[in-house]
Amino acid sequence: MRRRSGALLTSLLAAALVVGPRAHAGTTAAPSASRSTACGSCLLIPLNQGELTIMLVEANTVRVRFRASRTIGNVRPTASTDALVLDPAWQPASVPNVRRLETTSTLELDAPDVHIVWDKDQRELRIEDTDHRLLLRQHDLASLAQGKLQLTHDAADAMYGIGGYNATESASAGLLRQGHQRATAGAQGHAGAPFVWSTSGYGLLVNSQGVGFTLVDGRLDVQTPVGNIDYFILLGRPAELFGTIAQLSGHTPLFPKWAMGFTNSQWNIDQKELLSIVDTYRAKHIPIDNFTLDFDWKAWGEDDYGEFRWNRVKFPDGPNSQLKSLLDQRGMHLTGIMKPRVHVDTVEGRYATANDLWLASTPVSDDYFSHKPVRVIDFDKPAARAWFFNDALKHSFDTGIVGWWNDEADDSGSDSQFLNMQRALYDGQRAYSQQRVWSVNRNFWLGSQRYAYGLWSGDIATGFASMAGQRARMLSAIDVGAMQWGMDGGGFTHGHPSNENYARWVEFGAFTPIFRVHGDFNEKRQPWLYGSDAEAAATDAIRLRYALLPYIYSYEFARHIGGVGLVRPLAFDWPNDPQVRNDVNAWLFGDSLLVSPVVIEGQTSKDIYLPAGTWTDWFSGQVYRGGQRVRIAIDSAHWHDIPLFIRQGAIITMQPVMDYVGQHPVTQLDVDMFPDERRTTFDYYDDDGSTYAYEHGASFRQSLALQRQGSKVHIEIGSAIGSYTPALAFYLLKIHGGLATAATRGSAALPSFDSLDALVKAGGEGWSSGQDRYGAVTYVRVKAVVAQNIVLSLAR
């Protein structure tokens, strides 16, 4: 068969490409290769029943598109359906330094990050990494005409992704994936994506719904709908794979800063009880930023848009903004439940009928709460989405409902129903207000993250077994890209958790992306209702969360830019360690912290595997060598401990604990530093915390770097980036692991002080030494915002 020339191939493919700047609402442009109409990075392979186009679309990403002939047997091929997993604004990159090679037996594309080989004789496609190590082999390309994609890989490769777990199924399989798997959004806390990946350095994203995977003995078989097939092969370490997923599928807009704090949700409440609960939190100085209301906030079942407006009986000051004013004075935000169904015999129901907004597969039924006829809106319809953020809901937003707890849209069987429900709210709010969107939803389909989309794990039961199962649910959801995850702390169904269960659940929740508690009808989840020991343990966990807010919010931005969130499985950072392949017992909380919450009743000791490196117990200061399992004592009497370890090289920014986010300006950050021989970095981030001004450069970023070289510790503080000016004036650096004999900045010595107290009282820059629970520590206080290099000389 004649081969097409490279020039002709380039011109054919260039004509098919859409070009233009990346501009997705709600997304700050992440660094990427430049975009171009030219396609010199392509191979075109004719097949008997179609044609295969292979192109480099990102530096580490191969896109393969099968275009079927007009008919395949008796089946007419269909165009690729919009699976919504690709960001509509995504454009292929122009990848530099790509060589197109041809021999008598192969066609090849050789790039710095990937090597693609088409074997003419074997009729197979091979994907190799930068070292030409074979990762994937695609054979039997004729089967693409039947919607089958067949790949082989090393049988020892650990495979992840595709889907997580719903609220009731066993999560005992953990994180590894094998056998038959179907990519679906699922129901009740499930997360899904047509994406499977391996810690061996690759991933496969199929741009389709209705995708099934079979993973057996080194084979990766994919069944898609018959017709045109579009898929991406990604190369890199886990964090790099998810950085590419963010590029292809869309970056996450930032949540408001208050969403990094604590949320109390409750079903069955009124205005009087709400204010009493908030005032009790404030009187006890238990930090909280958000109260989420169930059905109670709505005029549910009433005519004239009752699903979207205040319940005047339970919340008489809701519609007139007086309740909002009272809560604003207390630093509290209100968020409310939203349902996908509308009452039929109402003004809004008749509008839905007249404009064909109903989901055809759902009949009229009696609502379990109002006991009146309802029907489900079809959010896949643009007209339904445009209508949903209507005038009644705008008024509720203006008067205090500033976030969305979307429930029950997972009952339709559609992968995109929940995604498009939140998309309706996201697009509606963004068109109406600069106030950042926040939501939690009950399932996840890749692409949802573009719409300020959090996932919660569904209507889970109380009890220790249910709590333990949330670890695998969280980490497997993250493994498909649902980085903003939370749960009903304390459990939703099956009654009241024990005091111990509640305390341990709050400690667990403090180290998840979305930190909230919730219970069933008449179930309350305030800490003071669970006895003095549980209240003390829960309060300390919440306060620790709030002390870490500068660290947490910096990872909010890191996820927005790079695709990897605050929480991640250990396999992300130690992909070659077999001990962490299926570990749900512990996870990283940012780069610097490893947490392993207590999830067993009455536990007196716990075995925890610490990966390679050096680890320091957060509370005791005891140091452990990594690469081994350690046993630590557990407080089974008062539940007042959280197994938490600091990774050597850590840079951890902290602030004074406040009752709510933004209660006081943060003028000084404490920065705990644990220098390592390897250079480590941390990018501190801040902005106004509430608007989308950061998309236009109104943010503050400053890099901190740390390295120990013999008896010297080098600290680099980079230049500030962005137009936002924070209140921050000083960093108080706490360098652990040695007493300094001198501290210099450039060629000049920093002033020394006899104690930390004297250093702080002086009000300026300088250094001192002392002791804390971690041992010898050197304190350095320097101005923030400005760039500087500091060197400590440590006593030998």
C-alpha cells in the first residue's frame, strides 16, 4: 500500500484542527505548550474498515482517532458522542522537537517524552517512554471497527481509575482495579471516568460514554460503542498524568476560602435553632464557616417556585436578608440543598411542561417529602440549564444561600445528569455574580470538576465500619479525578454515632478536602452533643484544620493549576513501592504531611507503613525511618490523638486559629521547616478568597525553598507574583533539626536575639534559637513579599 508523504499528511491533518487561545470560564490558564494549526506530529494509518490518526497533542500525550468507513457490515457507524470528559476549550499543543522517522518496517514519532512506533509488518502500535521502554502495545487494530480497543502491558503493572464505590457496596478491593469494570458516574457517592492508569507510567482516557474495561493478565481490553473512537494515551508519573487530565478535561476553579473550613449540615432546623447553634459555636470558639440546610430552607411543595425560594415559616428573615445580615455579623455562610425535580402542578411545573424540560425516562411520582406529584428536569437540555438559575433562585442567592448541596440527580442513570445540574448552577451564578461557586454532589463524572464540583460519598451509615470504608471511597474517587471530596461526618443513616465514633470521624474529616458533618432527619452533629471527651477531641481537630488553612489554601491553588489536590494516595509519590499499591490506611495531605486516622473502635495501637524518607510524629516529635511499618500507641480512653507525620523536607505554613476564615488579618505566618538533603519547595498562595479576580492576576504567590547541605541550611524566598497585596508582613520560620550559630542574608548577618519571645517583641527581623517538641529549633523572622536568600550555620 502506498504511504502518504509527510507533507501531505501534515496538510490533511492541519485542516482538521481547530485553533485558538485557551479561554475557559472559571479557569486560570495553566502553563502549556503553544498551540498551532500545523501538525507535523502525526501518523495516518489506513485500515480496511477505516482510518487511524495518531498525533502528539501534548508533550506527553498521544491522541488516537479511528474514523470508520461509511458502513461496517450491516452497522452504520455513528459519530463520537459528546462524553463531556474533554474541556470544550481544549486545543492540541504544538509539540516541539518531534522527529518523524520511517524505515521499511516502521513509522515512528520520536519526541522528548514519548516514542510512538507503528509496526507495518505486525500491524501494531507501540508506545514507549522517553527511555524507549515499552509501556503499551496495541494489536488487532481491525477490532476497532467493532468498538474494541485491545492493549497489552506488563502483567505486573498496578492499575487504577475507572470507578470508585457507591455508598453501600463493599470497598474491600481498595484502589487496585482488575477484571471487568464499567466507566459510569453511578449513584450515591460513586465517581467514574473512562480513564485507567498505572503507576508504571501511563494512562488511557477514552472520549466516550458507555465504556467497559477488562483488565486481566497484562491485557487491557476496552469496549466502546461501535463507530468512531477517540482515545488518549498519557505518559508520566501519577501527578503528571493528572496534570494532563486537567489540561484535557478542564481545570478546577477555586472554591471560596471559607470552604476550606468546617461545615455543619442538618436536616430539620429553623431560624431560631440555627442562630442558637451558630452562637454556641462562637461562644465555645469552635471554628466553623458554613451551615448547610436541608429541605427546611425551601418552600418545598408550594406553588410559584417553592423549590427555589425561602420557607417563610421556618426562616421568616430569610427572604428579606435580615437573616443573612445576622449571619454575616457572625462570619457564617449558608448553603442549601437543591433537588433535580419540580412539582408538576405549579407555575414552574407548567413551564417545564410547556418548554419540554422533563427527563423523558422519569414518570410523574409522589415526592417523599411533600407527598405531591413531581417530575425530574433533564439537565442535558440547554434550555433546562438556562432556566434553572431562575429569578426565584437568584433572590435566594442574594439573600444568603451562597452554595449548592445537589442531591438525588444520580437516580436517572445518566452519566451527565449531575454534571449538568451543577453546570446549570455554575453557569447561572457566574453570569450573575463574581462570588465564587461552591457545591457538593452525590456522584462524579470526569468533566464535572470544571463547574466548581465537589463530591460527597452519599448516604452512608454511622459506625466504625462505615467510617473505615470512607478511606477507599475517597482515594478511589481521587484516582479518577474527583479531587474535591467529602463525606457525611458521623454518618447519615442508622441513627446516632457513639461519642467515640463521632470524635474519630471529625478527626478523619479534618484531613479530607471537604470537611463536613451531617445526619439524618433530627440527627444533630454539633461537637458538644457527644460528651466532653468527644467535644474536646473534635474541637482540637477542627482548630488544627484552621491553623493549617494557609497550607491547605495553597494546595487549593496547586490543584487548580496542576490537577492534583490536597489529598492523594501514597502511590502518587511512591509509585514503585509495592507496599503502597493498595494502601488506604494512610494518605498524603499536601506534600508534607501523612495522616492515618483511627477508624477502629477502642484501638490501643496502630500499625502504619511509612514510605521511604524520614518522618516525624506531629504531636510527639519522635522520628521514624521510612520504608517500614511502625506501631504507635492510640488513646483509646479520650480519643485525643491523630496519627500524623511530617515528611522530611516539609515546609508547612500556619496561622493563628480563628473562629472563622478572615476573622482577623493574617500579618504573620509561622512556617515549620524540616530541612532535607534534597531541595524542597512550597508555593504559598493567597487572594481575596471570594471572587474570580484571581483569574485576572489578582493573587499572591511566593515560593519558599529549603535545603540542608552539611552544616548549612539554605532558605530561598522568591519574588512575589501577582497583583494582590495580602496583609502578610512577616514569616516566622521555624527551622527544625539544629541550633544555628549564625544567620545571614546575602552577605549581611541577621540580628540575633536571646529568645523567641525577645525576637517577636522586637517587632522586626532577626533570629534566635530554642527547643520545642521536635528538639532543637532556630527561629528566623523576616519580611514577607520580598525575595531573599538566608543561610543558617548550624552547630556541629
